[in-house]
Amino acid sequence: MNKLLELRDEIKTVLSGSTIDAILPPMIFVLINNISGITSAIISALVLSLILGIKRILNKESWKYALSGFLIVSLAAGLALITKNASNYFIGAAVGSGIFFIVAGVSLFLGKPMAAYASHLSRGWPLDWFWRKDIKPAYKEVTVFWALFFLMRMIVQIILIRKANPDQLVWANTLLGWPVTLIILISSYIYGTWRLKKLGGPGVDEFIEGKEPPWEGQKKGF
């Protein structure tokens, strides 16, 4: 039961971000493009993105989500308009997947796994804890998992962009977006917490308090 509650908290954290902002504009773009053409589709996606941004600001949510969502849609729409190809609306998504793959790979090469930085930024835990020999392997292995996912997603997106089928692209990006990302994060959390326990290092609270072994290990969070 405790593990289920932990997973519920992790899911709530993910869904509290820009999920809707990322999913709805591409769907509206493809729908309107099929009905009225690319110009109407671009206007509809931009207006929807702007409305979602205003809604976030009125609800006193982070303006960063509103701004980033609108900028991403604007850039994607610009590419589609310049090239007169609706499929190019999704080039940004493929580029994003490629960037995440490169960042994950470079972080592994440097011995500073991306998953550790992601956890540090979201939870505020001290970086020194992540770099311990009895902690870092868990984050390194999860980062390898993430890198493979980003590579797979980029390949699928590039293939579909080359086929120039916006309908397939919107469904692929939707499915490979938050649904699959959510599965990846849940899997990472389950594996990561199990791996930390096997490594036998101190929990982050024990590390901060300077406790000596034997340690109880990380009880919650990854």
C-alpha cells in the first residue's frame, strides 16, 4: 500500500506539469488541418495554446509553463507554415528527443548521470549524495534506460515525418509523449528504489545528518 501511495504521488507530480499544454494543440492542429487547411490549423493551435497559457496564469500556476508551451507551438507552427508541410509541425518534437538523447549520453560519458540531476532539481537533495559509489550506479542505470527511450522516440518521429503523415504523427507523439513517459518514470522509480536498497548506501536524510553505517537506506523517493 505504501508503494502505491508513493507511485500516486510521483504521478501527481508529473501530471501537474504542462501535460495538457503539450497534448491538445497538436491534436487541434491535425484536426483543423484536415478540415480547413494548414493556415486555419496554425491559428487554431496558437489560439488554444494562448488560452491554456492565460488559464494557467489566472489560476496562479507557473507562468513558465504558459510561456514555454506557447513558444513551442509558435516555433512548430512557423516551420509548418514556411515549408507548407503540416508534418513539419512535429520537427521540434523529434529535435527535442534527439537533444535529450545527447544530454543523457554526455552525462553518462562524464560520469554524472542525467537522472541524478533530474532528481536533484525536482527534490533539492544534495548532489554529493548522488555521486556516492553506493548511490550513483542506480541513477546511471536509469539514465541508460532513458537514453534508449529518447533514441527510440526520435527514430520513430523521424520516420513518420519523412512519411509526411500528420495524423500518424499526432498519435505517435501523443502515445510516445506523456503515456509512455509516465510508464518510463514509474518503471524508473520502482527500479531505482529497489536498486538503491541493493546498493546499501545511506538514505539522503542519513547522508545529510552524517550518520555512520549501518544505514537504513533510502525509504522513499528516487
